[in-house]
Amino acid sequence: MVRAAVCTAVGSPLEITDIDLPEPGAGQVRVKLVAAGVCHSDLSLTNGTMRLPLPAVLGHEGAGTVVSVGEGVTHVAPGDGVVLNWAPSCGSCHACSLGEVWLCANALAGAGNVHAKRSSDRSDLHPGLNVAAFAEETVVAANTVLPVPDGVPLTDAALLGCAVLTGYGAIHHSAQVKEGETVAVYGVGGVGLATIQAARIAGASKIIAVDVSPEKEELARRAGATDYVVASETTAREIRGLTGKQGVDVAVECVGRAVTIRTAWESTRRGGRTTVVGIGGKDQQVTFNALEIFHWGRTLSGCVYGNSNPEQDLPVLAEHVRAGRLDLSALVTEHISLDGIPAAFDNMVAGKGGRALVVF
Ligand SMILES: [Zn+2]
Ligand SMILES: [Zn+2]
């Protein structure tokens, strides 16, 4: 029996309760969590923006230690430190055959998924995004478990599993920021802060952080932002003012709202690139007129999981951590217990803080 945070239904408060896990079967691994980040996607599952089968154990940004492995698992052994990959690729669908593993058609199909049971009534619980990391322990399919590279503390490693792969990938894979380019980052949460750090690592000459809250300026500047803009109706104009009237080369939107996507696009130069990382709802309509699409010659791209291949990217990220370029602990603004997750959700809705990290 272990404690876990369970989403019972859309719109209901999270339930912190005891669950029972099965022993790992063939191709499965049991992991004792060390830390798990509270990501906006967890909130999106509870408020219905994203839909998955419920009730479910939430949490998808985790790291921990292998407790035991089932038959046929050879890439990790008990005692190993691991990062959880919530979107394992199948290797055989069309996207995977193109090497675009972040778009794997089967990433959330739940192949090999392990269902825990609520201890009180023995009811079945889905693993929210494959890995069910808001629990003291979890049993997962072996392909969701990646060894933690040397030199990365396990507590920090949790963030690699979602926020950092996403933010780093937005800059390096999706927008492909080159040295000397100017970048605007919209939304200074966990992913936004990782994006700012990635832009710094890429050698961006100017990094403009944008957020509705004036209180995040210090956090943004510590991550590498050179300028800070409190979001308003004049944000795009302010950004043009900071870039010789041109607009930035690259905008990364980490919010997922129509108005922010539109502003991000407007704040880029002619020919600029906008990458949308934020996950918005179906009610968020972004509009463009035909003439402006032609005139500005800009690009607007979606970005899933940072367009990353976790197996290839984790060693690269670890190298940045070891060299001191990537500061994972700087993304965390709060260390909490499982019981603190509902309050962390409230803070996200209110736009407060960076990443809240559950430490077990
Ligand atoms: Zn996430
Ligand atoms: Zn696939």
C-alpha cells in the first residue's frame, strides 16, 4: 500500500488516498519516486481541458529508484536511478518511422499500462499519463523508464521528464534558435523558465520574458532573461521597442491561450518564428487575416513534448547540467508533499511561482 494523488472526476478535488500496486509483470518496472513535478498538464486533466480515462493517478514528471523489475527487463536494475518518460514511442507507427517520436500515435495508447487499485474499495485506477508519478511508488511499462545520466541529482532529474525536455526542445528542436537571435518567452512557469535557460544556452542575444505577474521578474532574470515585460495590450509594441522596432526572431508561447498566441506571433519580426508549447482548450480561437499571413511571412508551429527524443536528449541535458549551464533547481519555487498538490494547482491557476516539486 502506498499513498497517491487520484483524480476521480473532472472538476472534483484531488483525492489523496492509499493505493495497491501489483508486482511488476513481464516488461514492467516498480519505481520508488524521489520527486515529481506538478505540471500544468496535470491541472488540465482535472479541469477537463485534456481528457483521459478516470479515475486516474496523476503525475507524469517524475524520477526515482528502481525497486524491482519484471521478466525481460534488462536496461535497468534494482537500485538504479531513473527518469519517467510519460510519452514512450512505439517505434512502429508512421510518426516513429519518420523519426518524429514525440508524435507517436501510440504514446498514450497505454500499451503495457499497469492499473493500481484504490485500497479502500479495490476499484481500478488508470495511470494518468502512463506513469502515475503522484504516488510514493509506481509500476510502469519498462519503456517509460530511462536511466538518470551521471551527475544529475535524482530530485532535480524529475524536471527533465517534462518541463525541461519541453522548454529545451522548444528552443533547440522546434524554433532552432541560433546564436545572436532575439527570443521572447511567454509565461514564466516551469516550462517557461526552462525555455529561458535553453535560450541562454543557445546564445540568444536578448531574452524577453513576458508574464501577467510582475512578481516573476527576479525568477526570469535569474534564468537568463535580459528583459521583462508585464503582459498587457501593448506587449507586442513593447517588444518591438526593445528590438530596434523589428520584433523578436523567435517567440515561444508557454501559456496556451488565444490572446497570448496572437500576441506572440505579432511580437516577432517579419519572417519570425513562433512556437506554441502551451496546451489550450478548444474554446481558444486564434484568428489571422489572409493579408497579414502573406505580408509578415511568419511561421507559427505547434510543439509537442519539445519535439524531443528523450533517449537522445537526456544525455545532452545532463551534459549541460554537469557543466553548470542548466540549473534544474532554479526552476523549483516550492517543495511540497503529496498533500500540497491541490494548493499547487491553485497557485498555477493564479499564475504564481515556477515549478512546485513533490518530494517523497
Ligand atoms: Zn508536463
Ligand atoms: Zn509510434
